[in-house]
Amino acid sequence: MEEALRLSQKQKLAQTLSPLQVQYVRVLEMNGHEIEEEVSRELDENPALEVDPFGSGGELVADEGFDESAEQLQLADYRSEDDIPFYRLEAHNHSADDKAYEPTAVAGSGSLMEQLMSQLNQMPLSDKELKIAGIITGNIDDNGYMTRSVTSIADDAAINEGIDTDASEVRKVWDIVRTLDPPGVGAVDLRDCLLLQLKAKDSNQAVDTATEIVEHNFDLLSKMDFDRLRRVLKVSPELLRDAMAVIRSLNPKPGGASSSSNDAEDKMRQITPDFVVECEDGDLILSMPNRVPALQVEAAFADANVEITPRTTSRQAEALEFIKRRREDAATFIKVLSMRRETLFRVMTAIMKIQKDFFVTGDELALKPMILKDVSELTGYDISVVSRATSGKYVATAQGVYPLKFFFSERPKDDSDASVHKVIAALKQLVEQEDKSSPLSDEALAAELQSQGYDIARRTVAKYREKALIPVARLRRKA
């Protein structure tokens, strides 16, 4: 067999993203805090990038001649003098021995495990029992429920911690943990959790009836079968109603009330709007609070001649290549930030145009059906660009701060002008006005909505009901 080398041409069409496009797509989906961190990182890593001191409308922002005191800086953080707390305006013109009050941030109450161990440390327990209690509390989840069996915990204590114990000793400590605050902690399931909370209450007729329901008739309670509960318990409707009120007052997630470290972080985390929309005499004014400083290419890099000549040494060529690459990276990043800002502005302008009635009136029922395609047609951007531009972004209005995704809603039907918000509002009103002893089923709700002009199917009603966090009919039933 003869082998031969052949040279042939082949035409192939492929679409690739340039480095500029890749970086643009990445920064577009960043929110305000993320883009600030990205700019800070680029400033640290790229010596060719610097802050433009005259980039904010020609106003000097450099720190030359800076002479503001720390107190003036703190006062400048408030929007107006009315927002400044009284203690910031106090004149501390006292003697050196006087003490001036200065508010300080204090730590939260700690995680659920820390709260439980703090209570256990105040009890007359041995060192061995405290170690076992530490293992037990470590196996309680954020909702307050036990995630391991007593036998498994005894094995863990013996194998991993070297504690000579058995299941009966672990159960003794576990029973102590189940008496701690918050009531219901250490339960194995919902029924056990409710019983622990009921046992912690002072005994009366309603509490005793509620305990009987949860302990011996939990299946009827889960079905909200009040007729059978009355017959089984042989109680009056009034007493059953009081017992159900006690049960509804219980917390199904006792651990959720604790201030864990994650909860503390969530409370510390704040939303910073990317847009501000103001209405003046029916006209909308859009502004974008820019917390990102204006950037420029550093002068030495911008003016450097990076042309390589035959007389250029390898070391010089390497240095020139570094200058050229860093200068191009800086110029690209500056352009990407400009493109991001322009894209966000155009997308928000399109949203304002479609949802103008809402921004003027503040009425959620004035929201029109809007999908990504509608904004795409107004801006000329691809749907994926609009999706990235609206993801994780917020707008501040006179009525409050809203995520941009709030303004998007599908049409219940293609030929319908009603938004999902209108349908859900009508659905909530029907549920509020229904007879609680005989709640409306999804089919009945669909029929009522159709009589109001909303032509939607039962499955759509079920979807909107779940979206509005409205339980099914049997769970809405009250005695």
C-alpha cells in the first residue's frame, strides 16, 4: 500500500468571542459590590491602570491637600443633617476625666450550638456529660432538629472522642438538651417538636386539648379534618378552635429563631441599588449612583514607545511586551466598564418605558406583562445580554427598592393583557374572602377567576397559588 501526503483546503465557519466580549459578559452580570471589588482588584494587579483624579465631572477626587477630620468623614456618610444621630452632634467639651458615650457594635447571640452549650455549662453536669452534650448539639441542624440517632451518637463518642459511654447515658443527656431554650429544640420530627413546645406551656384546657391532638391524632391534624377531631375528642367547637390557635402559635423550626453566624451575616448584608428612578410631574428621571471611580491608563504606560527594533535586546523586548500587554489590558477594562454602564442604562430605560405606570403610581397592579424579549426588542440587545444585565440588580423608587426581576412577568395566556401580579392579587382576594370552614379548591378558584375575566386553567391557578405561598384548601381550613 502506498502512502502519500496531500495538502487540501477546507472552509469552516465558526463563531468565537473576543477577549473583550468575554470580559464584558462577565462584568455585566456583576452587581454593584462585585464590580467595586473587581475594579479594586484590577487596580492592584495592573500597574498600567490608575484612578482618574478628574474623572468625576472634572472634580478633583485625589487625596492631595486632604484635611478632613475623622469626625467630619463620619458625618459625611449621612444624607442630610436630619439623618445624623444625636450622639454624633454632641459636643464632648468635658474634662479629661469625663467619659463620653460612643456606641459600639456588639456581637450577636451566637449560633444555636453556642446558645445551647451556654445553658448546659450553667447546669450541674459532669465533664463527661458536657462532652456528650457537645456532640449532641453538634448534630442538631439549623432548624433545631436532631440529625442522628442516639445509638449513632454513642458510637461517635466512643470511637471518635474516646468517651466510654452507651446509648442510655447519651439519651439521658439528650433529654436534658430537649428541655433547653428555644422550646422544641432537639426534636426528631415535627410532631415531637410540637409536643416539646406544648409541654413547656402552662397547663390549661386549650393546651391539654392541643397536646391530645398532636400526640394521639396527628394524622387528623395533618388532614385538617376538624369534624372527626371533634367526634374523637368529644369537645365543643369553641374548645377545638382554641386548641388549634395554640397549635398555630407553635414554631415548627425552633432553631430558626436563633441568631446563627449566617443569620448575622445576612443581617449585615445590605442591598445597594444600581438605579434610582424619580418621578417629577409625571416624568421619570433615571440616575445610576456610580461608586466605581473613573479610570485611566497610567501616563508612563500610555506614553511609552513599545516599538521593537533590530537593536532591541531580548530583555528589553520582554519589558516592552509587558508594557504593551498591561496597557492593552487597562484600555480593555476601561472600555468594558463603559460598555457595562451604557448597557445597564439602556436596559433600565426600556423597563421604565414599559412599566411607566408603576413608576408613576407605585401600584403593583399597574405592572404590565413583560418578558426578556420585550426589553430585547427595545434595546436591540440579545436576550442573554438582557438577562445578565437584570440579574442581581436593584432599583430604588419612591415606593421602595425592587429587584429588576420583579418587573418581569409572563402573560397567563398569549392574548391576555393581565399580568401575573394582577392574577395573584385577585387570587389572594378570593382566598381572603372565602369561607374558612369550607375553603375554595383550585378548580373553584379557577372558576371564580374566569368569572372575573381571567381565563386561566386549574394548573395555572395551582402554580400561582404556590408562588403566592398560599396553602392548599385542606390546609386553609379552620375549625
